[in-house]
Amino acid sequence: LKPNEATTFKILFEPKTIGKIDSTQKLYINKIYDIDLDALASLP
């Protein structure tokens, strides 16, 4: 991760923002980091 990516990554995984990520960003993150945000968001 480049420094600015790390920051973005941290912001994205703040609990208050996880529900506000749009589908384009989800796809992007899914592709780049191979993380399924929908699966993460559904965790208790």
C-alpha cells in the first residue's frame, strides 16, 4: 500500500463509513485488495 492508500483503507473501514461506501468503490476495493466488503459489512 502507498501511504495515501493506507489512509483511504483506514477511512473505509471506520465503522461509521462502511455503510456509506458506494458500489463502484466496493468493486474497486474488491478487485484491488480482494476483499468482499459486503461480507465484511454483514459481520456482527
